[in-house]
Amino acid sequence: MPAKSKAQQKAAGAALSAKRGDTPKSSLRGASKSMAASMSEKQLEDLASTPRKGKPEHASRD
């Protein structure tokens, strides 16, 4: 599942980093905190590895 925006990709990257133990889980906030709790490492990796070119900063809520 590719990321729909740059913000989603960044949040997935932060959550993945915390899940792997590279950064403390206490530093997570908002979407990255819930992503770390509810998604597997493989799912986070898929979101975080999406190419950024052509992605909007934030996805529309439609």
C-alpha cells in the first residue's frame, strides 16, 4: 500500500524507526504513534519506502 502524501510517508518512517528501536517510542506523536501501535513492520516499511516525487504534502480528506 503506497503512501498518499509526504506527511503520511514521514509518519510511517518515524513509526518504523521507533518499532525497530532506533528512536524512543516516547518521541512519537499523532499519526506516527497510532501507526506504530496498529501496523506491522512490513506495512510501515511499504508506506515509508514510497517514492516522494509527485506526492502532495498532505492528502485531501475526500
